[in-house]
Amino acid sequence: MIKLTLVKSTIGCNKKQLATAEALGLRKIGDTTEQPDNSATLGKIRVLEHLLCVEKEVTA
């Protein structure tokens, strides 16, 4: 799982970035969500990498 936190505002972002943030469940600064570690999620992170803090959770 990957833990994503929105650390910067989406004001001024284009429609694609806003839709991606909404799809990840991130609406306000400080919102955190856990997403599966797969290629679809990594593509979404790539679109919003300048707005996110990404933490990879290690499961033993």
C-alpha cells in the first residue's frame, strides 16, 4: 500500500489534475488516503507528484 497526503493546494491545477486528485480521494490540503501499489496508482501519482507527499508502507 502507498500512503498519499495532499500537501499543496489544487488551486490553479488543470482539469486533468483536479480529476486525478478527486479519483484518489484527495480534496483538501492534509487529506490522506491509502492506495494499492500498482501501475495505475503510480501513473496518478506521476500527474500530481508536485502536490503530494508519498510514503510507501512496508508490510512484513
